[in-house]
Amino acid sequence: MLDDLCDVHNHFLKLENRYYRIYGKYAGRFRLQPHLTKLLKRTKKHWAWIPRDTLDAVIIRLHIAWQRFLKIKGTGKPKFKRKGRYRSAKFQSGYKLDDGRLRLSFKQWNEPLSRLKFSKRWFPFTSTALGKETSAISKSFAMVLVGIGCMS
């Protein structure tokens, strides 16, 4: 999953760099999010299993990085990420925290049925990444930091 998010990051960073080179400003998240919708329908169907709010969070991260680059002197342009260097993901729905494990609900391609089907998968995590008490995390929102080895 994190490698797919890395691909999303690099794809949209490439678009932002092209836009910056042509117009001298960044495109912004409100231009990129409709583009993501088109990509999911046409060419990047393999990203459809990732929750949409997680994909949007990648675009928002890029948006914040570009704002920082343009407003704060000495800040570098956002950089491309290698596979394995994308270390965290943000989930707003479709998760459950239980006993040092995280259950994600996501869409997965079902070959015999030739369609996307909802699937659930458990991943281990460390509670120190989430704070002192996992029970204090709101049911509607969680920021989950997952180590590199957990998602492969």
C-alpha cells in the first residue's frame, strides 16, 4: 500500500513540477483532486483499492509542501520519493484498532468476478506511534503511522 501511495505522490509531484515550470506557480490541491478522479476511472484503476480519503491526503501533503516552498525562504522544492521511502498514511475511515493490530477495509480487484470487492486485512503496528492510549483515538478519524515492514 505504501508503495502505491509513493506512486501517487510521484505522479502528482511530476504534474506540479510541470505546472510550476510553465506558469511559475503551483497547481494546488483543488486542481489536482478532480484530476485524481479522472485517473481512477481511466488509467490508474489499480489505485482504486486505496481509500479515497487516503489518496486525497497525499495530495494535501503535496499542497502543504508547495505552500511552504513558495512562502518560506530556504525551503526546498518537494522531492520525489523512492519505493520504500513513503512511511506513513492517513486513514479517516475503514479501520479498526485492536491489540497492537490495525484492520483496514479497502477495495481489492477480484479476478474471477472482474470487479472490485471490499476486503479486510490486519497489519501490526506499534502503539507508541499513535500516542499513549489507542482508546482515546476518535472513531471517525485516526492518523496511523505504520513502519515500512508492516505494509508489505
